[in-house]
Amino acid sequence: MSMQYYDLDPVHFLTIADMTWHAGLKFTCQELKLFSKVEDYVLLESQMRGGMCFLAQRYARANNPYLSCYNPSEPSSYIVNLDVNNLYGFCMCEHLPVGDFRALALI
């Protein structure tokens, strides 16, 4: 079936996900821009995570000017509570990046 529709031989792929990726690229005629610097690829690869990732602390203490217990001699810190549902579903509805990769600066 894949030979008939996509001209891809399943024997040349280790996983069905890899073959699906190549079939999608071939079907959409989308050309991906290659990384020009090794550092860009290493940065991207180091930021990839698989599965569910949850980091939490039992106790957190904030120190910022908006609190009554603010201590200016200590560094400022904030607590952010993020509650996000259906991240996988959201990502599957978005377009994948194909080029113009650049690093974002933290403000």
C-alpha cells in the first residue's frame, strides 16, 4: 500500500512513525531547511523531551516587591502556577516549523 501511494518501501524504515514522517513530507511536497550550524542542531536536540515531564517542589517561597514579607537584601523570586490541559492535542493542531529557526532571548 505504501509503495502504491507514496512510493516508499517499508523495509527501509525502522519504525512506522519514521515512514509516516517521510510519507507526510512526500505527500505535502514540503521542503525542510537544514541547520547551517552544528550548535543549532545540538541545542535543539538537547531541548527535546519525551513522555510526560513534571517538576514540583513541596515548598516554594517567593520574594518580590508585591509581597508584604519582601526582603530587598535577597534576590527577587516569583512563583508561577501553570495548569495546561491537552498539550499533545494542541501541538498536533499547530503547523510544524520548517525554517527560519532562531534562538529566543529571555526578557
